[in-house]
Amino acid sequence: MAKIGQFNTLPVIAVMANGAYLDADELGEILLPNRYLPENCQIGDELDVFIYLDSADRLIATTETPYAQVGEFASLAVKQVNKIGAFLDWGLPKDLLVPFNQQHKKMEVGKHYLVYLFVDKSTERIVASSKLDKYLDIWPAEYQEGDEVSLTIGAKTDLGFKAIINHQHWGLIFESDIFQPLKTGKKVTGYIKQIREDGRINLTLSRTGKKKVIDFSDKLLAHLEKNNGFSPLHDKSSPDDIKRVLGVSKKTFKATIGNLMKKGQLVIEKNGIRLP
């Protein structure tokens, strides 16, 4: 069944002067305007389209990609505020509404807010909410330590950054595990570091153990190739310098250069490391 606020693959059932009509099952026939039609579009073609409501509240299809779909979290900027609520830029011609009763705090024009997108059952319109907790899963997460997950970065705390895991659960990245710039709304790949007895989840932005070394090896070799095969970083370099240049801990850096040296892919010199 075709879904509002998400991408769907739909067949073309008619090509008219104003565009193509697509069969959206229970949603009926939906127009894909001419400006989005691929060349030589014909009846029977299947197209990947995003379905939403236009300014007249009619279902319409587009091949443009919004910044987020229904069921996802994203950091979006407020374009205007009126008596209905705040309107966010989500990459489509019609802005995204956040009603006043869905605002965690009063939104201001020009600021970014982390929001959740959903379909309002009473109006069938796509709207957003900054009251995030009500849209996150309260049931215990079924993750395993080391699992790769998708993260949407949330607010900074005294301990590090909160992050939304797979658009479902809260987790925490401790400051000691952060080796890259983070800000609210940024989407990154992360890993489950620990599931605590209280059900809370600790996260890391890089793999642990051997897998972490393997992942970083390619990055280090690429860094050397980009810099004429040499880097002044070595095992005596400060952790801050290594983090600033390569975005990893000194422990990972040392383990990786040791692994690459054993394989003959790296030479350690007095003043740095070099490709052989």
C-alpha cells in the first residue's frame, strides 16, 4: 500500500498534458507534475516518488527528496511562524507545519529544531513535532553490543551527546568517545557500545577492537597518499594532535600503524610514518 510522507514505487497509468497519473492503490490516482517527469515516460513505467499534500491539500507526487520522511527525525530550520504554528523548510515547495501543541518550546524564525515527522490522523496532513520523547520506543531495545546503527545526534549534555538510534531509541555518546565534530541533527553511523542494566544504551562512533583497526587502516593509508606518502604523526605525538588530524584516539592510531607495519604497508621513521 502506498504511504503518505514516504517514497513509493508506483506505476504510470496515464500521461496527460499536466503530467503523469500514478496508481497509488487505496490513495487513488496521484499526479506527478510535468516538471518531475523523466524523459519518454510511458504508461506502465514504475517511478520512485514521494507523496505529500500540496498547498491546496491535494495528494501529489514528486521526485524531489525531502530532508526527512514520515517516521524519521531531522533538524530543520523555521521559515515562518503564524497563528497556526511554525513552518519548517524540509526541502519541498510546501513547508512543514509544527502546530503550537507539538512544540516542546516556542519556535523562532531562523533557528533549527530537531523534530519528528508523522501523519496527523485527523487531517491526513504531514506535520512535525519537537516533543521527541513521545515518538521514541519505550520498550527495551533488542540490540547487541557491536551492532552498527544509524544515529541522529540530539542535544549536548554534561556527559557528551544524546543520539537517536535507528529513529527508535535514545542513546548516549560519552565525550571520551567523540573524535569528530558533532551538532544536533547530524546523521552518522555509530555502534552499540554497552546496554546497561537499567536499559540505557551507550554508543560509540567507531568499532571496537580489531574491527576498529581494520576500519581506520584505509583512512590512514588514504591520508598518507594525499600527503605525498608521509605524516609527521607518530607514537610520541600528543593525543590532541592525532584527534585533530585523523579523528581517532591515540590508542587506535598506534594499534593501526603497528598492524600496517607488520603487513609491510607502513614504515615508521624518527619524525613520522611513511608509505614504503
